[in-house]
Amino acid sequence: MEQTFCQSCGMPLTESILGTNADGSKSEEYCIYCYKDGAFTGDFTMEEMVQFCAQFVDEYNKNTGQNLNKEEYKDVLRQFYPHLKRWQLPADQLPHATSPIKQQLIEEVNALGIADLPKIDNLFVLQGSFINQSYNIHGNCIKLLNDNDSYWGNQVEKPGCEGRCYGIACDEHYILVCEYGKDGTDAEIVLLKKRG
């Protein structure tokens, strides 16, 4: 069977990560991280997509047996992306990321009142297994997300705390804000809020 790739980010497509069209059907061209409910999940230029995807160089190296650094991987992406459908379409033909729930979640996160959480201007679709941190709660190791679900999320650096980040994960029911160190170490729950 011929391997197909997301026509936005270049990720190999499997049935479990296919994006969704406006009617809820599976997209055969885009992954769930790039395309949900008939629109792109982020309004990127091609170079912004290169910068965003370069953070996954370790995953690329693991799957290809290569040993590229981040800058080398960016060069690979810059050569590959012009062949993908998204980057060949005129700007006025792109299905822009206008999901109503995404905008609503951004507003709700910014209204939480967490003192040093920078203003969020975008959320991305992230797989639960990729962002599902373990938290130590009363001596028990607990995970709050479902590995098989996708969430609207983002990661931002915590001001004044080098190496610490805020992680945000939202769905139609909850908003989770956590804080953690490099590679998700020492994760702490900052806020878990039921929506509505």
C-alpha cells in the first residue's frame, strides 16, 4: 500500500489521525492536527509551518534513522513543503481556521485570570497521547486526558522562569492549564475548569 502524507505538514497519514471535513467525514488529504471540521486548525504561512514542525525533529529522526539537528530538519521541510497541496493553493482558496469553538476557547483561556500566563492568540489540535502529562496527586500518579482524543492546545513559556512552560488543553467540556519543565518534567496542575 502506498504511503500518503498530510498535504499540509507532511506527516505520514494513518486512519487514526485523518482530519475531518465539514460534514464530519474523514479527510483523505490532511491530518487531524492540521485540519478539523473542514478548516485548517492554524493559519500558517509555509515558513511558519516549517518553524512549528521543526520542534518534532526527534520524532522524524526516530522514524527515519537519521540524526538531523533542528536547522537541518527545517531545510528538509523547506524542500518538501512546496510539493504539498496546501502550499500550492492560492491564499483565497485555503479553508481558513475559523472554527467557532476555537475562538471561544481562546477567549475563555485569556479570561481565566492566571497572573503570568501570556495572552493566547492561537490554539492547535493536539493528540491526547502527545500532551497527556502525569500529575502527582496525593501520592498517586494521575493523567487527566484521554490518549486517543484530540484537544485544542498550546504551549507557552512561563515569563521569568527559564525552562518552564504553561501547557493548555481544551475540549468542549474542560479547560486544563498546567505548568512543567523541559520535556514535560515536574508537571503541576494550575487550573482545571469545567466549561459552561
